[in-house]
Amino acid sequence: MISINIQKTLFAATGKMQLALQLEIKQGQLVTLYGVSGVGKTSTLRMLAGLLKPDAGQLKVGQELWYSSEQKVNLKPQERQVGMVFQDYALFPNMTVLQNLEFALGKQTNKKIIKELIEVVELGDLQHRKPSTLSGGQQQRVALARALVQQPKLLLLDEPLSALDQEIRSKLQAYILQVHRHFKLTTILVSHDKKEIVKLSDWIFVLEKGQVKQQGHPISIFEKAELNTTFKLTATINDIQQVDHYFLIDLLIQDENIQLKISEKQGQGLQVGDRINIRFQATNPSIFKIDKNHE
Amino acid sequence: MTWEPLLLTFQLALITTLILLVISIPLAYWLAYSTSRIKPIIETLVSMPLVLPPTVLGFYFLLAFSPNNAFGNWLDDWLGIRLVFSFTGLVVASLLYSLPFMVHPLQSGLSSLSPSLKEAAYVMGKSRYATLIRVLLPNIKPSILTGIVLSFAHTVGEFGVVLMIGGNIPGKTKVASIAIYDEVEALNYAAANFYSAVLFVVSFCILLFVYLINGGYIKQFWK
């Protein structure tokens, strides 16, 4: 159990903000801190890691007191046993992938862990390369592996996937889930992406104006807010043709090209390049499960 | 015409640069990361030699180090060091004179590194010292090289400070820049030309070397 009860005055772009968080995280869970930029998510992670000192309050991880303003306890980052993945990955440019991992080894840690991690995140072919020669997704995997070398109790992920494109994101989400379960971690994720949150986390804390506004299972939180019985899609018209009494329109929806038949009345006034909303009822849909191997 | 002033010059520059490197790393580290209120004052003091006429520095050194004054007298009595008109005195003066040329590149190198590099190392349990030696310094190699070369070249070129505090003692304080002045005064242009040409060529080569390396033209030696 991690119990967080901290106050801190933050100086954000929008001015002073009072952060007053009170939350509890069960051991072994993967939880998400969610909220708009500047609400104090990253600052919360930094205070957990010991990189930022709270003004008052208490931080307790298991039986260990990490910070307490009353008892004047404030463990240094070096004493906290935390793994952290930074937004910019913070890989050491002067070291190869392997050396980056080896640098993170403590005196007592067994070297075997490095081999194991390289296997789990599939870095074998890249281990002798310098970080600057790797793609964003590869660097992210190195950062993730490096954060785990010390076998931390707590893994902190500060928007780890925000700089990557959708395809690599979903792959890396799988890696994150895998290491979270494999190493029995307690993980705190900062993320903006609802899909990612639903896929990864057991519990979500919604932050607003420096406080926990709402908490719960991600699905219940997001669905309650936006439960709908109609699908709504946004599309761009690529082509439009009149055939007899109806129109054939070619649409671009996200990355997919789709052709629809619409009535003469609906097609009036539509032009190539227009953006349109499409709604349809969610009754009686055809549903097929996607085979995981083909995803 | 002898090689002695030239050798003395390079000896002075070498010793000064090595000592400067050792003292500038902690100083630059502090300047790059400290949030202390006295930081602007220290920054100003470090930069002073850039704007002051060297003769001003030399003049105050002369006063301070003279055995007729309290500090110089104390040094002479207790440590047996006389800094006026001696090679040791030249080294001490050169250290202050060239300090900004070492500190500034190191400081800007450290400031330009992402703070998360340092933080990542701390979170991994590494001490400040280990982080500095193994993470920060290796990633500012070009700045270190620039600092070394600029300090060296700047010490080679010093004149006013040396003239004030070192005088013109052959083999002890008569460095190349002084020797050139001396020979010109004596209308011995051939000797002046010899020292000048050597300094010109050497300085050109040193700077060319830095630009080649920092520009990535000789990558295999500096990676």
C-alpha cells in the first residue's frame, strides 16, 4: 500500500496552484494519474521519486516512511528504490544500450537481471548501439528496461508514450503490461490517452485543480461520462458521385477508405474535401473478436 | 634568440590549464545548478578578468603579493613562497586571468544537458560524484576541450599581467610575449619575428585542432 498525502504550491504557466493530493494505491496495481496539463501529475511523480520536495504532508510506501513534514523525514532519490521513465527517456548518450542498463546496477543487484530485461523488451540486437542511433520506440524500451534494473518496488511512468505514433504505442503498451506483471510492480502512469488508460490501468485518479476529483475503474469513469447509444464518426470526403437517385461518397475515416451510399437529399451541398459527422444507431451490430496474433 | 621564452610560455600555459581544469569543474557545476542568492556575485567575479585591463589585475597582484604588504609578507614568512617576480607568481596570476575561459564553456555545457539525465542517475541510486564523473562530464566533452584549449591559448597570449607581476627575468618570468616586446625595444626585429611567428603558427594549429574535432571532422579520435 502506498499512501500519499501531500501539499505543494506549484508555479505553473497559469500562475500559482495549490496541489493537495490524498490518495492510496494498492500494491501490485497499475494506476493512472489523469488530468489536463499543468494539473500537477508530473510534479506528483517527481515528489514520489524524491526529485521535488513537498511543502507538507506524508508519503508512505509499505511500512517505509519516505517523506514526512512532521517527523522531518525526506529520503533522497538514491534511497527510495524507484524506477522512473522520463518523458524525454533520459538515456545517457555516452553509453551503449547495454552500458545504460549496467550503469543502473546497484552493488547488490545480480547481473542476471540485465539479460532477463533485454530479453523481455527484445533489445538483444540493439544492445551495443548508442541511444542516438535508435528510434523513439526503441529508446522508450531501453528506458523502460533501465528503470527496472534496480528491481524497484515502484515504477513511475511520466507520459512514456506521448512522443510515439499509434502503432508503436500499442506495442509498447503491451511491453509495459508485461513487465508490470512479470516483475510484480506497483506502477503509476501519467497519461492523456483514454484508450491507453483503459487498456493498461486497474485504477484511475482524475486530477482537477490540484486535487483528486474522481477515482475508480477507468472504464466506469470514462463510460459514465460519455455513455452513448449512437456511434459518431468524423470523416473527410474524398470523392462524390451522383448515381440515379442517390450519391456514392468515398470517405477517409482515420486511415481507412470507406464508400457509402447516401440519399439524394443527404448528398445535397456536399463537396470533395468537406468534413462530415456520421451517426448511426448501435443496435444490432455485427461483432467479431480480433485474434490477438493478428492485431 | 633562444627557445627559452617559448618553452617557458608553454610550460606556464600547460600548468595553468591543468590546475584550472581541476578547480573549474566544481566551480562550473555549482554555477550551473545552484539557485543560491550569491550566484550572480560569483558569476560576476569569475567574468571580471574578461573585461578588466590585464594591467589592473597585475597591479593588484603586485600590491597583494609584495613582501612589503601583509599578505605577501605572511606567504613569505610562513610558507616561504614569494609570488612577485617568480614563476609561481605567474602561475597564480594566470589562473585568475584565464579562469573565465575554462569556467564558461564548462558551465554552459552542463546547463545545456537535460536535467533529467542527472535525475535519472539519482533515481538509480548514484551519488552526485558518480553522476558527475560518469554521466555529466562524458556528455560535455566538446565543452571540456573548448575550455582546455581556450585557457591554454589565452595564457600563451597574456602580456600585461606578466609584465606587472613577473617582470622580465630570463628563464624565470620572461615568457614569449615579453621577449617579443623586449626585442622590439632593442630594435632586434629578427628575434621578435622568430618568437611571433612561432606563437602565430602554434595558436593557429591549436584552434584549428579544436574546430576540426568539435566540428566532427576527426570523429574517430573523439567519440
